[in-house]
Amino acid sequence: MINEADIQKMIDDVQNSRKYRNLQLPHPFLRDLIDSETQQTQNKAKIKENFRKKLHEVIAPYLEDIDYSQESQKHIELNQSKMSEPDLKTYAKDLMRKHASTRERLTHLDAFYAEIWAHIGHVESVLDLACALDPLALPWFNNPCLKTFYAIDIHQPRLNFLDMFFQSYFPFARTLQQDFIAQPLLLQADCAFLFKEVHRMEKRKPGCTRQLIKKLKVNQIVISLPARDLRGHHSLADYHTKMVENAIQGLDFSLQQTQVGSELLYFIKKL
Ligand SMILES: C[S@@+](CC[C@H](N)C(=O)[O-])C[C@H]1O[C@@H](n2cnc3c(N)ncnc32)[C@H](O)[C@@H]1O
């Protein structure tokens, strides 16, 4: 039988481990992963094993090769004087190339965000959920109405770096470290972006996308999902469309769909 002391020890072990200690992962995130496992079994060893496996699945595939403290120092040096727009775009692209999700978007950044505004309008406020390095694409947003932007993730060093980038070039933008599955977001906005994460969220906690959509304090949600499997062999369009349709089935939301590059885009609007 597992008790509170066992749970705390599992959390402490992760927070002190070489693999995860720099990430400063939020306690509610780790606790939620463990709680989900305790609902499946009371076997302590099995809970620990499954918890570590789930944690690895959420975090490990997206630990890009960036040393954020080094990158932050470089950012300070580069920004003694502000970069020109072309230099800023080259700098941001070089970093986005290091993360799988943004790398796949690099060839069509202008088209990607233009398509989004064409569907949802030039909104004033955006929550970028599970943002990773997507906020580095702000120089391609071309939305003159944008006044508030929140970059939300659980990876604190990445958020610290984004904070520096925002202070230098997009002072209206903010970061927030929060697991939006474990803790409902209180922020309100016109729109939420949820790019390339729903399929992974559903693996972590089936049905959690629907719960999130019901609770988010936004009028519109833009979801993106990969159009093809990792090797590019077969289409995932039907599978991913069903996933999104299931998440809003019976709720008062409309759904529109399109594709830009290798990304399926779903526009969910409160009716
Ligand atoms: C696949 S990447 C997201 C890519 C990004 N949205 C894009 O399309 O460029 C996964 C990111 O989501 C973050 N993440 C995963 N689950 C999360 C959660 N429940 N709350 C906040 N961030 C989360 C991870 O830390 C990682 O940075």
C-alpha cells in the first residue's frame, strides 16, 4: 500500500535526479502523474515504474539540445543593442530548428500564422499552451492587434529564456509555468493555441483534452496535430480528426479544419 511519504519520496527523487533537476518541474504535475497511477494499482513498485515511464514520455522526446543558461548569456551579449528584424528572425529560426515541433514549421511560418488569423480574426490575447519554442515565432505573427500573449509550459529554464526574449522584443508577452492538465488555468483570453500536444495529452490521460476545452476561459481554441506519422509513411488525418471531434462531441463548439504544411489545424469556437 502506498502512503504520502512514499509519494513525496518519488517526487523528491525526480526533483533531485540528474535527468530532471534543472527543469524545476512543478509539484502538481508530478503529483498528478502519480495520482493517475495509484488509481490503476496499489503496487508500490508498479506505481513507481509507471510514473517514471509516463514522466519520460511527457518530457524526454522534447528535451532539445539547448543549454538555456548558456543561451541566456548569449542573448544578453547579442542584445547590448537591439537586433534588426532580419537578424532577429535568423536568431529565432536557429533556435527553433533545435526543437522537433518548431523545426517542422520553419518552411511555412508566415503561412501558418496567416491561416490562423484568417480563421479566428486578429485576436488581442493568446494563451500558448505547451508552448515549447513556438513563442520564438512571434516575429512571424503579423497580428497588429495582439496585446497579450502567455507562453505556458512546465519547463522552467525554457520559460526563463523566453522571458528574456520577450523583455527584449515583445514586452507584452509573459510566461507561466503550469501543468494545465493538473491545475485549471485561471487566465482569460480571446484564444488558446494548443499545438502538437493533444495526441500526447490523450496518451497521458485519456479524455483530458475534453476536460481542458470545457474549462478554458477562451472563446476560440486552435489545435494543431501532425498530418503524417513520424516516418511520413501514412496519413494521420482521419485518426487525429476523430480525436478532436470526440473531444468536443455534444459540447457547444463549432469545428473547422484545414492543413498548412505538415500540420492539421483545427479551429474550435464557442457557440
Ligand atoms: C510537443 S512539444 C509542444 C510543441 C509546441 N506546442 C509547438 O508546436 O511548437 C511539448 C511541450 O509541451 C510541454 N508540456 C507538455 N505537457 C504539458 C502540460 N500539461 N502543461 C504545460 N506544458 C506541457 C512540454 O514541456 C514541452 O515543452
